[in-house]
Amino acid sequence: MIHLSFALAQAAGTPPPWAQYAPLLFLGIIFYFLLIRPQQKQRKEHESLIRGLKSGDKIVTSSGIHGIITNVKDRTFLVRIAENVKIEIDQVAVAGLQKSDSKDEES
């Protein structure tokens, strides 16, 4: 009799089976909104930047090289980095557009 009442009391106090997965689900949602979603947004912005580049744009590569696009090819850019010096880089190597300084515009 004692075992039966103990079993009933224990069964009444146990949480539903889905409740043990609730913290894991909560962490998954937090992980998505703090890490995955912003990274996807940044990737889409970078892809649209790459598609919009054209000859004459001043760019900065991921390795820090500054230059001007002289030719846009299918998967690469031809970039002038100095007088009579051109390099061909992959499109994914472009980190962004070069920020224009007022000093560059004066010279």
C-alpha cells in the first residue's frame, strides 16, 4: 500500500515529457537569433555588394590591398593597385568598397 501511494505521488509530480526538451529548444532559438540570422544577413549584403561592383570602383580586398577595378570578369576582377600594376583577384576576395577620404579627393 505504501509503495502504491508513493508511486502515485511521484507520478503526479513529474513534468510532461516535452518539458525536458524545452531548455534545449530555448537555447536553439537564442542561438539562431544571435548567431545564424545575423551571419546570413551579412552574407546576403556581401553578395549584393559583389554583384553591384563595376569598373572604376575603389575596393579593399580581404588581405588589405586597395585598388581600382579595371575589368569585371565572370568570377574575377582585374584590379589596378599601382601605376602599370594590375592583379586578378577572385570576387570573394573583395571585403568592401574603399571609404573615400577628403585627402584622396584633393590630390
